[in-house]
Amino acid sequence: MRATAQLSEEVRDLNLSYLMLAQRLLSEDRQAAMFRLGVGEDAADVLASLSPAQVLRMASSGMLLCQMRFSDDMLLGLLSSHEREPGIASIHAAIVAAGRPVENLA
């Protein structure tokens, strides 16, 4: 039971960090944040408008709120490559990610 409680706490901490980072990114540069987070206008609106109480409630939901973009083998390969020119792989990964559809909360 102790491991389950620890896991729940770690999920909550990750969610809280993600939501706080998302709000900060959205307040600084909305378009760049939407790209980095992989969210559309609707999700960005919801994330940006969350009150501190709503952030805490969402963070404690028990499920991961952020989504990894590792469903694409090409993108995963580019991000994890250890080539001589990692900067080029990173730029290529950003181009590939930019072509992917964004997620909505609705």
C-alpha cells in the first residue's frame, strides 16, 4: 500500500509541475507554448485560465495530465539519437513535431 501512496504522490507532483509550467509558458509566449505543449487553442485557454485551486485539484486527479509524444517512431528516434550533430536532430524533431496535430481537452 505504501508504494501506491508514493506513486500517487509522484503523479500529483508531476501533474503540478506540468500545469504550473504550462501556465507560465502560456503567459510568456502563447504560440511557442502551444507548440511545446502540443495543445490547441481550446486547451491553451483552459490551462491559462485555471485558478490555483483548480490546478491543485487537477494535479491530484490520479492520472497523468501530460502526454508524451513518443507514439511516432521517427520523432522518438530523432530525440534520442546520439549523433555527432545532436542540434540537427533536435531541429529535425521540432519540424516533425510541428507537423503533427495538436491535442484538445474537449
